[in-house]
Amino acid sequence: MKKIAIFGNIYGNYQALDSILKDIDKYSFDNVICLGNLIGKGPNSIDCINAVIDSKVILLMGNEEYFITRDDVELNKKSFTSFLKSLLDDNQKNYLKSLKFSYEILDNGHLFTFSNFFIDNNSKNKYPFVNYNFLYGNDFYNLLEKSDYEYLFCVNNGESVNTYIGKRLFSFIRGSGCTDSEYTSYTILEFNKSIINVRTKIIKYDRKEFIKSFDKSNAFKEYIEDMKSFFNL
């Protein structure tokens, strides 16, 4: 039985990330995959990068990594993304630029795909993801039915949802960083030739320290209110 740990949408919440990685280290996983958006929004993006850059975590590119690494995307110079980009050293920049949009595992003839969200292969612009609004539209199931994915794992900021179209599985896991309580979570995927099991593990993290971290650096002062609002603080 293969065992994969999956999380995503940390958004600079280092305390949640740290709790997840420490819990994962207690067990034997074949792969540890972060579905992107490790950085952005929160106050500790640099700490989050440093925690995974030399680890066994397979970090994929999400929206936040995409916009901060694209030299052909013009950023608002007063935006938090632009500010965060200015904090990155060359090693961190090169690491983020090297990230892939998806990761695949082929096992016993079954293909498992992991990405931040649906990849739009027909897109005429350079932005690779399908618009998030499709999750709430009438075209949701049409998109799933027409896709080529067999088993797809993406991340969203709502509750975890597993949708089956025939024997195909589309798993939208809960974002790990944008929680409004002292709990975070990651997803555990277990599979062999005939069985697939997906479950969510809920763990505690130091939310009080996370809240304190917003006020520890004057560098974030002009962005504090928007950042806190994103995390319902």
C-alpha cells in the first residue's frame, strides 16, 4: 500500500506548515506533496520557503508562486506580492522558478495527478489554471466529465470534497493555511492495485503565535489589515 501526504494553500502560515511537517515526519510516506500557494497572504512566506527548499516535500506551483516568479507579469509596485518578491534571495527565486505545475504518479496502470488546480491546456494566455469560479457554476460537472484525469488532487479554501465521475476521482482538499481556528489539516492518500483511500487528518497548530507574527515586523505594516482580513482576524 502506497501512502502519500498532501497539503496546500499554506499562504505564509509557517506555524500551520511546521505542525503539518512534524506530524508527517512521524510516519512513513512514499511522497509528500504541497499543491502550491505555499507563500503569499501571510507574514511568514520566507520561513515557509526555507522549511521546504531542501526537504523531501514536492512543492508545485500555485497562483502565488506563478505571479511572484514571472518576469513577464507586471506587478503593482505597491502590492504585497511585489513587496514579497523583493525579499527573496537568488536561491529562493531560482527554487520557485523551477517548480512544476503538476506531478504525476503512475501505479499499476492508474494515473494520479496532483496540481494546485485544473490546468487549462487550451488557454490562449500564459496563465495555466482554469478560473476558480467554475467550482460554483453550472459547468462544474461538465468540466470534470470532459477532462482526461483519472485521479486528480487539487486544493481549495473550503472544505475537502471528493467527487466521483464513474470510477474517476476528483479530490479537492482543504487549504491548510487559511484556517479560522487552532486546527489545520492535510490529506492522506493510500492506494494499491485495487483500493484507493482518501482521508483528512486534523491537527493542532500554534495559532496564537501565528497571530503574533503579524505584528513582529514593521516591514509588513502597510499590508497588515488586508492580510489579517484574509485570515479572518
